[in-house]
Amino acid sequence: MNITINHTKNPAVGWNVDVTALGEAASEKISQVIVKINGFPEPTETLNPPVKSWHKLYTQKGQYPGDNKVELTASDQDGNQTSATDAWE
């Protein structure tokens, strides 16, 4: 599974966090996504039926200035997990 996490400064407050998960193999599909921003979980997304790709934009998250960390864990239809982390100041 391929995971991307990008962040951009939000003009109002904090950061915008853009996250994507994409099944790599032809049969790999995403069944659950867990996102934590600075240790605080966003609502878990259970995808039924599982999907080939998933994308979400979270706005006005994190701290500016300050340390920030986004963690994403995606599970495929067989329960295999893939995780990625992005951290910045």
C-alpha cells in the first residue's frame, strides 16, 4: 500500500494536512484508515466495501509555530497494516 502525507500552512490557523492511501497490487483494497494528528486520533474510517484509494483533507490542524506529527495507518481487506508518519516544526 502506498501512503502519502502532505502539509501546508493554513492562512487562518494551524496546518492543512492532506493524506492519501492507495492499494498497490491489483487486488489490494483499503478497509480501514486511522489518522492521528499530534497524538490525537481523528475518527476511524471503516470502509465497507473496501476501496482501491482513499483521500482526505484535514484543515486547521496542528500548531503553528510548534512541532507537529501526523501518523496514518491503513489496513487492507486481509487486515495487513501499512503505516507512515510525517513530522515537522
